[in-house]
Amino acid sequence: MALQTPLLTDTWVTATWEEYLQAIGAPESDKGKSYYDDGRMRLEMAPVGSDHSCDHTIVSYAVTLYAGLRSLDLQGRDNCTFRKPGLRECQPDIAFHVGKNAAAIPYGTGIVDLNIYPPPDLVIEVAKSSLADDQGAKRLLYEDMGVPEYWIVDVNTVRILAFAIEDGGSRRIAESGVLPGLQLAVLVEALQLARKMSHGKVSAWLLSKFQATEG
């Protein structure tokens, strides 16, 4: 069956769930990211550049290091597909299950079916060219999916917009709720340092900073 909706990229278009599945199954969609929210889909095909990739690495490492130093159960996934069949789907840059949910999804799982498994406790989008969408439509998508916490890493201005999600809405936060005690300002400082020094030196700085605030 031919798609009734034009295969536009990097924008939201109206589509049925069946059209969405057909679109993401097309060969040209193989290397992109895809999102679906109750009758609309978005295919992201823009290549990931160096700045986006570097900030992705720093934030993912920082979260994992923080959890490790505080003996928090945590499981991370990059570019994983989370699906509420027929209704919603996302492929966030980074996702973490924390605490009791850390072991909820067994190895061997492909697409994570949210009718079976819990949504991530923390979702992170790294925004180089997609900031407006990450702040708008995707934030609403994660609200509807019941993700407790959502961060947007703004590569261009070196900041993190963090939101706590509850009761179908979201509010700005300066300290993580799913990673208690983690100040977002520390991660922003790490991102700023990464513009001037290697990731190895930034990781040593993060280790020292987290150890100094431990307890």
C-alpha cells in the first residue's frame, strides 16, 4: 500500500499508525530516528555532528558516574525505541531506568513495549538543530508517556532545560528528582569545560565534584 502521507522529514506530519510503521520500515528511514504521537509522526534524518555527539557522551557518562558513586540502580539506553502500540513511539537520545525499574527490561528485548514494561524514569534529548521541537511537541509526548523526568541539552547555548513531569504536565527543575541531589548546574559546568579540555579531564573533574558533595 502506498503512503497517503508524504514522507517529509524533520517535521511533524499527520499519519495513521499503519502509515507510520510503513514509513519507518522504508529503506531511506533506516538510519534516522522516529517519533509518533496520537496521529502525528516525525522522522529525523539530519546527521549527528561532533558537538551533539560530544555533549551526548558527557551527559550520559555524568549520570552513570553519579549513580555509581551513590550505589543507585540504573540502566541506560541510547537511541532505544519505546512503543505504545497504535498510539505513541519515541527514540530519545538517552534514556535511563532508575531504582526498581533498572532491571525491568531483560536482555534480548528489541523494541520496548510500554504495555509490558515501564517507561524510562529519565529521558534526555540533545538538541543541536531540534531545540524548538524538543521543548514543544516532544515534551508533550513524554508527558503523555508518563516519563517522570525530561532533560534537553542545548548544544548551542550550553545549557540544560530540565523538567519534572507529573499529573500530565511538566515544570522546570534545577535538581533532579530521579537522581536525588544531582544539581543540573554541575552538568552544565561539565559541558562548558568540555569545550576547553578533553573528556578524560572532564571525567576527573566530575569525579572530584561528585565525591565532594557525597553524603
